[in-house]
Amino acid sequence: MKESIYTIPVSEVFEPKCGCPICIMRDTLEKRCIEYIMGAAMMEPDVRVETNRLGFCKDHLSMMLKQRNRLSLALMLQTHLDEVKKNALNGKNSLFDKNSKVKKISHINSTCYVCDSIDWALERMLDNIYGLYEKESSFRELFLQQETLCLPHFQLICGLAPQKLQKRSCDEFVKVSTELVTKYINELSGDISHFCKMFDYRNAGEGADWGNSKDSVERASWFLTSYQAK
């Protein structure tokens, strides 16, 4: 079940040729994961063991709170809280023991079932992307047609490329990825600059030409962080 939930056709993220395909992939995985655990999977023993152990980060808990099925979330939180009490707050360890309460709570605060699931699925999907890039010319052409990669995902896929691709393919992959990002950042910088200039009183008035700059601040924030304001 887990494999089918987190399997996304490559065409679904690359064919739109809009924004960063890895962002589309991540966002799709995130949406599917939250829908999955807030549905019937909430009662699956293996899922509950993991949600009890890992809990949820602030961002994903906030997304889950916006879902309609609050009972599912309440049931997961109930058993997660029991797990926290049992494994982190019980006992008489001092603050300085290697198994101290502070260290146990610190570990709980740094884990998230949704984050782990996304990372697990994303790693496998990236392997598929590297494989397609190396073996299929049609996919290489599709990759060339992408609008851009956000900066964090540019770092991610180029950083992993030497481990996943033959040297010749790796060099080409990094070169193409760099060209996509460079073209986009040059256009984005121009839009940001134009946005700033539009606040000069000489550019005010009904006929003010904002061009493509009106959402440039939001686009720059997304490009630098990979996350859009929601």
C-alpha cells in the first residue's frame, strides 16, 4: 500500500513545465501522505506504531488540523501523547544522563512521520529520474524544457548526481540544471528590480506598468526556500 500511495508518474511532475518539478513532486507526496494517514490508514497498526513513535512537525500538524477528519487526528495524537509520557517523561534519569528526558524530548521534537515518508518516497523517485535521464533521450529533452529548479532542489539533485549518474551524464545533468536556474534567476532579479522601481513616485499613476513584477517577491521567496506561502 505504501509504495502505491507514494508512486507518482514522472510525466505528472515534468509535463506541466512550470516552476520546479521537484517541488511539484514533493507537494504531491505531502498531500497524498496527509490524506493517507488521515483516512483508513489511521487504523493500520504499522502506521500507528510509526505515528506514535515519530509524531508530527509543526507544519504538517498544521496541515492536518485543516483536514475535515479531526477524529482521526485526535486518535493519533492520543496514542502519540501516551508514547511521549511512557518513553520520554517516565523514569528518574537526571538531566545529564545519556538517556535523559531532555535528550528524549529533543529527539521527539525533531521527528515527523510525514517528513520521513516524503523523504523515503522522494529518494526513490529521484533514483527514477536519474535513471530516465541517463537512458532516455526523450526525458533529457523534457528536462531541458523545465522552467527552473528552486535553489534547495537544485542543490539536492546536483549534489546527488555524482552518486547516481555516470560521469559524462552527471556533467551534462549539472550543466543543464545550472543553465535552467541561471536563466530563471536572471529573469527573477529583473522583476524584483522593476518591482522596487515602481515605488518611485515618478512611476506612479493609473498607467503604471508593473510588467511581471507584481508577484516577484513571492516568487523570489519560493525560489530561495522551495516553499510558497499558503
